[in-house]
Amino acid sequence: MAEKKTVPSDGDAGGIAGKQLKSLVERIERLEEEKRALAADIKEVYAEAKGHGFDTKIMRKVIALRRRDPQDRDEEEALLETYLRALGMGPAVGGRTAAE
Amino acid sequence: MAEKKTVPSDGDAGGIAGKQLKSLVERIERLEEEKRALAADIKEVYAEAKGHGFDTKIMRKVIALRRRDPQDRDEEEALLETYLRALGMGPAVGGRTAAE
Amino acid sequence: MAEKKTVPSDGDAGGIAGKQLKSLVERIERLEEEKRALAADIKEVYAEAKGHGFDTKIMRKVIALRRRDPQDRDEEEALLETYLRALGMGPAVGGRTAAE
Amino acid sequence: MAEKKTVPSDGDAGGIAGKQLKSLVERIERLEEEKRALAADIKEVYAEAKGHGFDTKIMRKVIALRRRDPQDRDEEEALLETYLRALGMGPAVGGRTAAE
DNA sequence: AACGTTGAAATAGTTC
DNA sequence: GAACTATTTCAACGTT
């Protein structure tokens, strides 16, 4: 049966390939740690915002919206309305439906 | 790995209370398992929906909307617009037609 | 294939597809309600436990641990193979392969 | 029913609070961008590893495990105390006390 | 009763 | 395009 390739160089268990692997893994781990640090920073800023009385949940939405392509937004919105209409509910925005 | 004892099966301090604890824990575990089963069922229905060509992401949104108090929705929407306006962005999202 | 459509049979909002969507949505909503009921039951059991003087926080930890343990064991086993393979050795079955 | 607060200091959308909000949002966005850059770097390293013939899926597993391990150790320690407390004994400090 | 913490649900992204 | 993983979001809980 065909063996799945695990490490590049063949019979050299723990040899050259091992060194290389170790190096790669360590690089990744370092980058990931930096990434985590950034995430912590972001969290802090949110905390600060909250301390100033802002609603962080809404802030997150705003930031997500800004990141997003306006066209996609519109399309999704349209689709949502379509589904709501198919369910007999009026479009969610612009006030409640008259029914019920 | 060595197993850890959950309760001192035979320790004096654990006696009666230990039995009771065990019973409570098991009841909870049973309920949680049922809960997980239900979650799996829900997942299945979504898969079926997808198979019929529906957009499950939108479906989730619809269901979330239906679950939610209309008043809260409106308030949140208003706040979102407020924030967007404070940032100098038009109220891009919020259900109005794309062309304003 | 390759149509980007909104509902399977399109243009028929509130029609056939609408019925189907409605049915799916309602099924999901029903399942979700059962799920919520179960969650409430679990909460009750915790309340009862608390009433008997147990520390629910610890109980949660214990339950979480019991749930995690089997997984961990599997992962550990998988990992063992992983490392072996990473070292250029075949899966542990039967020890070293003849291929050496 | 409590009123929902929109922006902290005043209703002056686009005013003082608006400046503050904008500043916070931009800081977050900048940090997020750095974070994304890091994620891209990580991805690159994986690509490089793959180019050298390594199985990145396994690499991810290994890295995840190395990250989880220290946590597990802490949890294990915490759990020890947990069990002791569940037995009605105080935290393990000093072993069994005479206070029983 | 707000706060932070934590675990689960959902979403996005990636690989095959 | 389907599955898996990683990230993000949301809700519950205890805490102060």
C-alpha cells in the first residue's frame, strides 16, 4: 500500500528534516504569540471604550460593517427580506408588521 | 495518563454527600447528552435545508430575528445608525433601499 | 448548476419554496425550544445541588472534565502516532516496520 | 424600563463623543490589520513547510498540543484542589490540618 | 446590578 | 463543493 509522506527526507528520523521541522514550528509559535498579544491589545481598547460609556457590541458591528464590501451587504440584506417575506413576515426594518 | 478520582469513593468526608453528588452529576450529564442530541438534530435540519437550496446562514438570521423582541431590534438598529453617523458614515445598513 | 439564487424555486416568494422554508424554520424552532427546555432543566438541577450545599462551580468543573477526558485520551493516542510518523517511523502497529 | 444610552456624554452625534469613537475604532482597526498581517505570515510559514514536504495538518496538531499542554498542567493542579475541597477539606496548603 | 470570566454557538477561512 | 479547523461572537454564571 502506498505510504503517505510524512517528512521530506526518508530514512533520517530525527535528522535534518527534524531540525527543519523544529525551526518551522518555533517560527510559527513565535508569530502566534505576537498575534495573541495583538488580540489582547484589541481587547484592551474595547475595555477602554466601554469605560468611556460606549456600547462595545455595537462597536464591533460597526467595525465589521466597515470591513465588509457594501455590495455584499446589500445582497445579504435583500435575501434576508426575501426570506422574511416568504415566511409571511414583513421586512424587519421600518417598523413592525401590522399582523399579530 | 492516570485517572483522577472525582470524589473520594470511600473517604469519610465524602460518604452520603458523595452519593448525592454523584446522583446529581449523573442527572446533569444525562440532560446534557439529550441536549447534544437535539443540537445534532438541528444541524441535520439545516443540512436538509441546504440540500433544498436554501441559504442556511440567512435562515439562521431569520430565526434569530423571530426569536428576538422587535423593540430591542429597533433600539439596536437606531444605536448602530447613531454610531455610523458619528463616524461620518451614512446609515448604510438598516433596511432602506440601496439608493437613497 | 451555478445559479446564485435566493430561494430554490425563485420568484415565488410565499409560494412553494415559502411553504418549505416555513416548515424547515418551524421544525428548527421547535427543536430549539426543546433544547432550551433541557437547558432550563439542567439549571434546575444545579439549583437543587446548590440547595443541598454543593459548590456548583466545582461541579461544573468536574462535569467538564469528565466530558473532556475521553477526547483527550483519543487525541493523545492520535498524537503518539503523529510523532512517530513525524520521525519517519510507521504507525505504531507492530512496532517498527520492516522497511528500515 | 431603562433607556438605552447611545453615546456617553451627550447626544451630539459627530461631536466630542464622535471624535472619541472614531479614534477608538481606528485604533482597533489598525491593531486588527496588524493581526491579519501576522496571520498571513503564519500562513506563509506553513506554505514554506509544505514546500519542504512537511504535512502541515500534522504540524498544526503538534503546535496545538504544545500550546494546550501547559494549560492542562495548570488545570490539573487546580483540579487537585478542587477535589480536596469537594471532600470537605480545605485547600491543600499544609496538608491535613489539625483543625478537623 | 454591572463586571469580567468562561463555555458554547456561529461564522469565516482553508484544504482536499 | 464538502469537511475540517480556526476565529469570533454570543450567552450564562459567578462575583463584587
